[in-house]
Amino acid sequence: MAMLERAEVEALGFAGVGRDVEISERAVFYGASRITLGDAVRIDDFCVVSAGAGGIAIGSHVHLAVGCTLIGAARISLEDFSGLSSRVSVYSSSDDYSGAALTNPTVPDCYRAVAHGEVRFGRHAIVGAGSVILPGVTLEEGVAVGALSLVTKRCAAFGVYAGRPARRVKERSRELLRLEAALLGEDAPR
């Protein structure tokens, strides 16, 4: 995987870029002026990050694995230490598929019914491969979502969720908070 040089990353026109950002030359960005990237962000091959009017905010120590998609008009935010495994799709907008309206962007808006809702990933929220996150979802701090899950509702802090639709299956350890403190202590200026 070939990563862009810092000058190439800056040339993409992001609203903000932190230190130690690694972006694959095969990732694609739309609305880069509405995207911010924190420190130690890595975005792998074939990711599509498309920021609508609400923008996309990616915190520090965040990884988007191969083939992730983030798209929609409403805001999408990934807080520090969150991450998406391969082929995760995050939508902050979705057409109404009930048949009460027409669908897809080739149809004039007056014939469509698009729902928009902010999507937020709290600190340490992680999502397993192939999962789908729908508009309006919040994954609170420490949430882990199993592979191939469909998340349609808020997930409470430090829960492990899985299924279609995703349901809480157990508690997640908070040991990662101690490890975060140790890491950040190492990163502190000396």
C-alpha cells in the first residue's frame, strides 16, 4: 500500500490535518474542505470519504481499513481511538425505500424522501468488517460492533453489539482506558 507524502495530503484541501497522517494513494475524498483529520490517522486503500454539508471529523489514532465508505449530508464524527474494519459502510443520509418516494440522486429532490441524521463514533468505538451504520446512530464510548452487523440505533457505552439488527450481547472491558492513559503519557512532550 503506497501512502501519500505530506505535501500530497495537504494538497487534497482538507479543513485540517494533524501530524502522522497516513493516507493511501488509492483512497478517494469528496468535499475535502469539510473533512478534518486528527493526529495519527490512517486511511487505507479503496476508502471513499464523501463529506456533505455536515462535514466529517476524524479524531486522533483513528484507522479506516480497506474499502470503508463514509457518505451523507449530515455530520459523521469518529472520536479518538475509534476505528472501522474492512468494508464498513457509514451513512448519514438514506433514501426512503418504502415505495412512497423515488430513490437515487438522478431523481429531482421533489420526488425523493431522504432521511439525514448525524452519525457519531465515541472514543474507542470499533466496528467489525462488513458492518453497516445507518443515519442517526451514535456508538457511545467503548462500543464494539461485531462483523457483518447492521446498526440502526444508539449503542450504549462499553457494550459489545452484533447481529442484524445489532443487539447488545455483552459488556466490553474498560482496560483500554488504562492503556490509552499509558500511551498518551508516552506521547507527552519531555
